[in-house]
Amino acid sequence: MVLHLADRLDVPLRERNRLLIAAGFAPVFSERSLDENEMAPIREALERFLLAHEPYPAVAVDRHWNVLAANRGIAYVNRDVAPELREPPANALRIALHPKGLASRISNLANWSGYLLARLRREIEATGDRELESLYEELVAYPGTTTDFDPAGPLNSSDVLFMQELRLDDREVAFFCTLTTFGTPRDLTLDELSIVSFYPANPQTAEALRAAVTEAESD
């Protein structure tokens, strides 16, 4: 009954384990490292996905937004980020909003930070995760960030998606993103793993990414 109710309420697997323990039962969902042998097909799927998305940026993150894998598109976008922010365990949200990360290059930082922080707030409310709460408190203290985000706010007539706008190599580029998750996960690592894929919002951004990856290949 606990599992049936949790499934109907779409409770994350980690919280389902906690519900089972609270009800006097043993947890049923395991948590494996991506390095384990059983996860080899998952690692291969991630590698194929990230490689196929090049030259556009894509990154795999865990439930705390720590980077698990990334492609060369991400390397291009993050190449001027402070080395200490890129060292494992690098955090995608910290890189995005830290003054030594991408924040100084994002032209719509207030709106973009508001979107990211609103999403993080929803994740905290859904899970009660203290590590996410600590990350949230860190991010909101960064200069230039804001918690004000109105998804129903006014848009330009040409807007179809909310964009991240930033400057790279003296070029104005813009991205929209998608989040991909594994279907029917039975493991906590897979249930909490997401792939964030960025797509060029205009031809100039697409050309900048193609040129950057081509240059990297020639080097």
C-alpha cells in the first residue's frame, strides 16, 4: 500500500524508501555508483547522448546538480570559468551563477537566476533535501541573482521559450534547454539523474558552437 500510494503521488524513489522505513519496512530501491559494472549500459547511453548532441552543450547532473559528465560544447561555454569551480565535484548551478562562473557573461542574469532558483526551490519543497537547501542559500547570496521569477510575465511577441543569453568570445549567444530523464528507473542514481541539453536559439549561436568544436578537433 505504501508503494502504491507513493506511485500514484509520483513520489521520488529516495522518498519512497524513507516512507517504507517509516512504515516499518525495508527499503526496496538500491543506489549504485555509475562506476559499477551493472551501470555500464547506462554509462554508454550517457556517452552516446552527450557525443551525439555536439557541438551543442549537454551535461549530466545528479540530484544536487553536481556534474557527472559533459561534452565539448559545455567545455567551450565553461572554458573561462574559474578552475576551482570546474574541479570535481563541479556544480552546474554554482558555475551558472557564481561571479567567477558564467554570471558575469549572462546578459539576462536576473531573469535566468530567477528561473534557476525557482526550479531549485520547487525541488527542495518536493524532497526536503538539506543539501539542496544549503546550495539555495549559497546561490541567492551571489551578487546579481534574484528569486523573482514570473513564468507568466510579459514576453516579446517572438518568444516561444525562456532563453539564457550570454557573451562568449565577443559574440552574443543564446540558448534554450531541455531536461531528459531515464524512464522507469529502479535505482536511486538513475531516478535522480538528469541530462540538461542546450540548443542554439539563433543561427549565430549555432555557428559559434560549430566553429569552437572544429577548432578543438584541429588542436
